[in-house]
Amino acid sequence: MSPAPRILMVNYEFPPLGGGSGNATLHLLKELAHEGEIHVDLVTSGTGPQAVRESFSAKININRVPIVKRERHYWTAPEILEWFLRAGRKIDGLVREQRYDLCHCWGGWPSGLIGRRHRQKMPYAVALRGSDVPGYNPRLRVLDPLFWRPISRSVWRDAAAVTCVSQFLCDLARRTEPDLPYEVIRNGVDCERFQPGRRPEKIAFLFVGRLIGRKGLRDLLDAFRMVARDIPEAILYIVGGGPDRARLAASPADTPGRVIFHGPAEAGALPEIYRSASVFVMPSIEEAMSNATLEAMASGLPIITTRTGVAEVIDGNGIVVDKRNPTEIAAAMRRYASDPALIEQHGRRSRQIAETMSWAAVARAYRTVYDRILSRTKL
């Protein structure tokens, strides 16, 4: 009987820090822990003054390197650089002490750079998530052609596998490196934790996510102003934190009391937040695959979203609009507000789709990638 594989997993995000990538890592580890056939050492970020090693399960350990962060869900370039240097040293030590069969890098950078550095000792797989793909994040586009694009090519080409969280992201990645066999492994969702509830009496629209320019919240606020003039009872909830919060919160002066900013929500509060809404809106300018949208679908909400990766999970459960188009967003909001039956129909379909997107299926997909790589290294 062959020994259980040992996986080195690398991600600068992991709860309570970060967003979708950390959430996906957490759920994958939960599923791998159920199997009990695989050893994993995750190297990630911690908020304490010292490095910490936590036991996640009998064969899974979490190694947290200390990072000083200003905001829990938003990363600055200096913070990522600090993590890269500290995590790199930690991983150098782990690799000296322990033989690993595979490195799973969440993100082409910074994690993929660490995997590539150790490629002579073990193969590595890269899971592309969004901002690690050139052309995705507006904040990085000045550096893309000079810096990130050549680095991404070298990291991806040397990887044993490259996965993307959506077909949208695969198509974007091909603009940088067209010849690789990218694979799509989407996020999953916990349908036991997120479940439909009773509809609110008044039409309530909801956004959950980071308050950054890429999320298109300015377009959502402009759209809601149009809707609020026609539908006095409509409410918009915005849940999340980020650098744009103060600017966004100051803008809806003509809709007093009807645009409600909640700030970042604790994980335990999210199911009830989704159940308090009628319709979920994800107006992103760029979005690979939104965990919040999947949670809203599991909660039985219809979806309004733009033509990004999120549109790939819309199939009779929502309305897809053009990016940067408040008028189209407003038209979709009005359509739902005027048709409660459509809300019910699309909400039921959202739940049906979410029930096919389990984290167990995501774990099986990653295990297939692991097994394929490991079988090649044994030849």
C-alpha cells in the first residue's frame, strides 16, 4: 500500500483573513480531513505577533506567519510582500525538514512564485483566482505588461497543472499564455448553512462583498437612485468593508434611510443577512466567481449580475446585464420589484443550481488533479 501523499498548500488568505480564496481553502481542507488519507501543511497568514502552528485535523496542520494588516478583507502591496518574505522563509524550513509530494499554490502570485522556487523538489499546481491573472485587477494594469505578465507566464508554464475558478478567468488567462490546458474548478457552497427563508414584506436588494472599485458599487448606487424614485418602499443593503466605504456611504444623500451600509459581517451572521433580502445584486466590473453570489443562490435569492464569471451560474435564476450600465441594473431591479412570482421562480432555481455545487465535488475535482500529477511523478 502506497503512503498517503503529503501536500504543501500555500495561500496568503485564510479565515479570518481575506475573502473567497481563503474560504475555498478552508472548505477544501474540511473535505480532505473527512478522507483522512492525505497529509496537508498549509502556510498562510496570522494576526498574532509570532508564527503559530495549529492542528486542523489529525493529518492537516495550519502554519500561520505573523502579518500586520490594516483591514481584514483587503490586502495592500506591502502586506502581500511581507507575507511573501515571511512565508517563503517558513516554507524553506518545512521543505528542509519534510519531503512533500506536491505543492498546491492558491494564486499565480504570490503563492505560485513560492511553488516555482521549489519545483526541483516537488511539482506544483496553481489555482488561479482572479487578481493573479493579468488584466483582471484595475489596480495592477499598469504593471501587467512590464512585470506580472512575464512572471505569470513562467509560473504557469512550469506548473504541473493550472486551474481556474471560472471559464471567464480561463479565457482571460489565455490572453497571457494561450497554449496551456487550463481546467475549470469552480467554488462550492454550503447548502446546509445557507438556506432559503421567508421573503421580506418590502423589496430588499442586497450586495455582499469587498467595497472596492472592481465591484461596481458606484453603478449599483446610481441604479438604485433610479429605482427609488419609482418604488418608494425599496431598500438596498450593502454588506462589506473596504477602502471605498466612506466615499460610497457619503454618496446616497437623495435616498436617506434606504441605502443601508452594514460594514463587514461576521461569518455567523451571513445566513440571516441573505434571508433578509429579496434579490441579490453583484454589479462587478471584473469577477471570476463570487462566493457571496453562490451563498445568495443557496439562500434562494434571484441574482442580478454583470457579464463576468458569475454569469456562468445564471441559468433561469437571474438577470445578466452589461458591465458599467446602471440603467440596465435599474431595469432588472424594477422587473423583480414588479413581479413577486418571478422572484419566487428564480429563487427556487437558484437553490436548485446551488445544490449541485457542493464543496465535496470541488474536493473531488482537486483530488483528481493531485492524483494525475502524482501518477506522473511516480513513472
